[in-house]
Amino acid sequence: SCGFVAIVGRPNVGKSTLMNRILGQKISITSRRPQTTRHQVMGIKTVDDTQFIYVDTPGMHIMSKDRNKAINRFMNQAATQALRDVDCVVFIIDRTRWTDEDQAVLKRLEHVKAPVILAVNKVDRLQDKNDLLPWLAEVGARRDFAAVVPISAKHGTQVEALEEEVAKYL
Ligand code: GDP
Ligand code: MG
């Protein structure tokens, strides 16, 4: 089988790092600077007889107040297009912060019919692991997520578990 997986999230949450980790090579640009990825980056991973087509989706965070800017309008359209006909969405957030931009991305996912998996990234940076469970419960209640998986894209922690969740929907 084969399927499309969209990776979405506000800038700097680790979308490109996750793509690179899953695909095992540097195909997506990572940077501290927001919006390094202006275009969609796509990568294919074959596991047994399943092809996973991952798409790093920029522009999901753009909020309505910016709607008049041509570049924002363009990226908005590209982001919406990317979510059409995907089999699964991986929505990435940071381990300790929920921002207006995260909320904007969540809103963009409102009409998406594909299952949305919440990946809570950068757990390697957690000072106190006890903070994680209440946070997962809080963010996990913001939508009926198909799964909530804490990960470290940078270190690879739990990334295989995330891929196994994705595989359920292909
Ligand atoms: P994107 O804008 O969502 O594509 O985010 P990037 O993948 O470019 O990552 C933004 C920054 O966060 C980079 O400096 C990454 O090295 C860092 N980063 C990404 N994932 C992790 C992680 O799991 N742990 C830590 N500590 N840093 C991460
Ligand atoms: Mg990126």
C-alpha cells in the first residue's frame, strides 16, 4: 500500500527535523529561523511493502490578520492543498508551550477528515518528566486526536512509535 502523510505545525516546532529523522537523510532544511521552508518538501520511505510519502507543510500557522499579504495568501493555499487527500496528519507542537500559532494550525485542521496524530516534540528538553503527563492530557483534549505521542525528533526518541501510529492509517 501507499499513502500521504502531512507534517504540520507552527515554525520551529521541529517538522524538518522529524522529516529528516524519519527519512534518515537531510532532505529538508532545518533552521532556527522561522519559515525556512517556503515550499513543500516531500520524501518517500518504503517499509516492507508500504510506501510512506511524507510532506513537510509550511504556512499552516498563518493567521487571518496576515491574510492580505500575497506571500501569506499563497502559503495558505499551498497548505490547504496539501491537506486534501492525505491519509494521515502529524501535528507537531512543543513540549511545554501552546501558542496562538498552534491554535491557528489546529483551526486549519478543523475540516480535515484524515486522522490527526499529535506529536509533542522536544521532550529531551524537559527539566521534569513529571510535567509531561498533565501537559499531554491538556493538549490531547483540544481535539479528538488519533493518538498523542511524545517524541524527540532530534534524538529519535519515540519516533518509531510515531511511525507505527501513522502506519495504522495507510
Ligand atoms: P520547523 O520550522 O518546524 O521545520 O523546525 P526545525 O526542524 O527547523 O527545528 C527548529 C529548531 O528546533 C532547530 O534548531 C532544531 O534543531 C530544534 N529541534 C527540533 N527537534 C528537536 C528536539 O526534539 N529536541 C530539541 N532539543 N531540539 C529540536
Ligand atoms: Mg522546516
